[in-house]
Amino acid sequence: MKERLKNILTAAAERSLEIEGVRNGRIPQVLLEIPRLRDHGDYATNVAMVLTSQGHRSPRSMAETIVKNIRDSEGLIDRVEIAGPGFINIFVHKRAWVRLLGQIEQQGSRYGAACIGQGRRVQVEFVSANPTGPLHVGHGRGAATGDVLARILKTVGYRVSKEYYINDVGSQIEILGRSVWARYRQILGEQAPFAEDWYQGEYIFDVAKAISQTKGRELISWREPEAISYCTTFAVPWIMEGMRRDLRDFGVRFQNWFNEKTLYSKNLVSRTIELLRKKGLVYERDSATWFMSSRYGDEKDRVLIKADGSTTYFASDIAYHWDKYRRGFHTVINIWGADHHGYIPRMKAAIQALGRNEKDLRIVLVRLVNLLIEGKPLAMSTRAGQFTTLQEVLDEVGRDAARFFFLMRRSDSPLDFDLSLAKRKESDNPVYYVQYAHARIASVLREARKRGIPIPSFGEIELDRFSLPEEIELIKTLSMFPEVVEGSALSLEPHRICFYTQELASLFHSYYNLGSKNRVLRIIGDEKETTKARLFLARSTKIVLENGLRILGVSAPNRM
């Protein structure tokens, strides 16, 4: 609807400039907004005010000219009003809204899909937690954000690959090995000091026990460097398997798991530094090797190789991104914790130095999660046995509630996750409220079939049977779903889908509940043609709710 109206207004604006004697006038993109007040129409545009400088007339006069030149061959517009200094308010004909229901029936599970991606390859890298401990709730929010974003991008026509980057190189991995080695010795009754900055979780004991069950006391006789190396080599895949299991339980699967070690085994880090050196973007200072990131907008240059000869995390990150583009991805999207905000300028600088446009790298930041019980903050302490890990949250509230709650706010905004609310089977639980709308519609359709009333096709309903404002409002919201999906893709904001499903569920519940106050509204009523129209509207709503929940990775139950 919105695109069709834009085309009508653009053509009207072109004719208006011709009348004004303006040749080769530039028609800006027509913006249509939904007015806050229903009395101001279904859409409003300021195109007349934008064109005033070209037409040399007042905005209101220009608006009058544009309105006179509107040609609506499709019969979309019921009426047009000029408001204020020159806003054009458009009232869409009721039958035009109703006709959109035919698209939902025709497209079914594909309703909401688009082709704006045009098959371009996109990589979404997310979670990428160090393999030094189990995934916590913050990782869960990042996992939900990345997974749903990938689903959205695929829906609008991109070829999407989801990737997990395993940081299996560096000091944190060395500390992991030392932590496990110490616990292994303690389990076997040996005296083993344990530093405060080593990994303290109970899972370290679990890894150490697994080693003792495999090797017994054998490692005690080994030289310490070899024993620590073995503990490290054992611990990383052991912990990673737990992460994979948690992510599978959460409904997240990756197409690729990329080990940081690969960057070194294939000499990608040194090759990347050499590439930058050939471009004249690397220099030596204070026995270190520096990258001229300030040339591309970073606040200062960055070290690639430290004075002791070791490479920095930044160097391996540049190599990793170089490898991504070498694999053929047009756009790379990284889901990072909000504490990495300051890292963005240097990575943007790096990809430009590699010859890419800065828009080829997009970063989505994710804030941490505050867990609550009955509205009260929950202290985070694994040692105290309280909910801190993703798996513990999944065990408590289930996959559907966890995914939905993680997506209820913008990813870069704080999120309060109330575990008690997520478990309630009541309307104040957002995911239950949305799923219940779908189940309620399924129940209505079952009842209709039980009474021998077939669910009609679009061609079998009378369009004028939708006489209530609640029905038209519901249809308008259904028509907005493709726009919401596309907007979510372009802005990289998956929470918009979550918001939309809640709004749609709310409108349907309100519409349905009117039946208890006004028998005329009962979906299955005494009047045959009205019943057919309302059943079709209910089924259309069910299709869109299911499509939205599918994108969110949340089930759409038919019974609750």
C-alpha cells in the first residue's frame, strides 16, 4: 500500500512541477508517515513543503496543486486533505485495505518476504564467546539477536551465513589450561595453588574430573608445560561442546565455526600485515609495528606487533575480516557486546585499508541483561547456584520465552528479564499473549469446521462485510508486516518483529473480546456472509502471526 501511494504522489508531484514550468525538476523520495491522530488520515506526507523551493510557491499552494494532479487509477484513495502549512493527509479507501487480504492468502508462509537482498552474500558473526566457560545470559541475548537478524535478512533475499569465531589463541586460553591443571592436581590430592585471576567456576572441576577419568594420575608424572598443554587441548573442545549444546537447545545453529588458530596455521595474520605494509600503511616505532588507522578516522594509530614480537588481538581481527571478504561476502555483520563500542572505529579503518567500503562492515551492539524475579534483581553468582548461564535460563523458562524476552528491547538498550513473568501463563506475559492469539484463532477455525462451516477463500468473501473500525485497523496492521520485516533488515533491528507481533496480538484480542460485549462481532455468528468474512480475517491474522513467530524462532501453538 505504502509503495503504491508513493508512486501516485511522485507522479502527481512531477505533473505539478511541469505545470509550474519547472523543467528537469528533481522529485525527492516521497516520505509517508502514519499520523499519530487517526483523524489525520492513514498516511501523511510533507512532499509539498520539500518542493516549494522548486515551484516558487507557498507550501500550501504547492500541496493544492499536487492534490489536483493525483491520478488514482487503482481506487486506493478515499479522500485527501491538506493540513497546516502544507501537509497532505491521505485517507485510504476501506475496500483498498480489504483487498490486501488477498495477498496474505496468495503468499501464505511467504507473506512478508522480499527480494531487496538480491542474493547478495552476508555473513553474520555472533556470540563468539571465548571457550573458557559456559555461555551466560548476555551471550543468550547476543545469540537471539544474531540468529533472528540472520532469519530476517534471509527472508528479504540475502544469502546468509552464520558464523561463530572461536578465540582459541592467547592469554585467556593459557589461563584456562593452568586453571584445569590446578584443579586436576587438587582432585588427585596434590597441593596446587590457584591464582585469584584464574577461572573459578565449578565447570573447571568438571573438566578436570573428565581428564582424571581418561588419564587417571598419568599427568602428574608429566613435565608441567606438557601437562598444561594437554589440559588446554582437552578443555577447549570440552567447553565448546557444551556451548554448541546450549545453542542447539536455544534454536541457534551456525553454518561455520572458525578457529582463531587457523589464522596462524595459514599465516593469514602475517600475510595481512604484509599486505598493509605494501600499501604503505604500516610503520615501526618503539620496536613495535603500527597500523596507520588514524588515516581512516580512528583516533590514533594501533599496534599490530608488540615489542616482544607477539601479535595483538587487533592484528588477528584484521586478518579474520580480510579472510571473510576473501570468502566472497559482500557485507559482514558483527554482533558485539556494548563494551566493544570503542573498537568500532579501528575495525572500520582496517577494512577500508583492505580496500573495502566502510559500509561493508556493520556492527550491532548488545547490552547486558538484568535478571529479575518478581521484579527484583537477581544476584549473578554461579557459585551460589543462581541463574547465570544461558542453559539455566532455558531450563527455567523454556526456549520460546527466552528468545522472545531477549528480543523485546533494542539490542543496544538495557534489558530487564523477569524470570517469573516469563513463566506465567497470563496475558501480562508478552510471549504467552502473542502465542495465545495464534492458539485462539486456531480454536475458532476448529470450531467452524466442527460446525460444518468451511474456511472461505478470498474470492468467496464480500469485501463490504468488514464494517467495524476494529476490523479495518486489524487489516491495516496485517498489511504493514512486509514493511516491518524490510525495515528490520535495513536497520538491523530484530526487535521490530517482536514489537509487531505484540501489537498484532493485542489488536486481535481486542477485536475478539468485543464479542462478549457485542454479539454482532462474534466471529462465528448467525449471518453467513459476515461469518465468512470474519473467518477469513481470522485466518489471515493467524498466517501473519505464524510468519512473525517463525522469524523470531518462537513456536506458534494451535492449542494452549
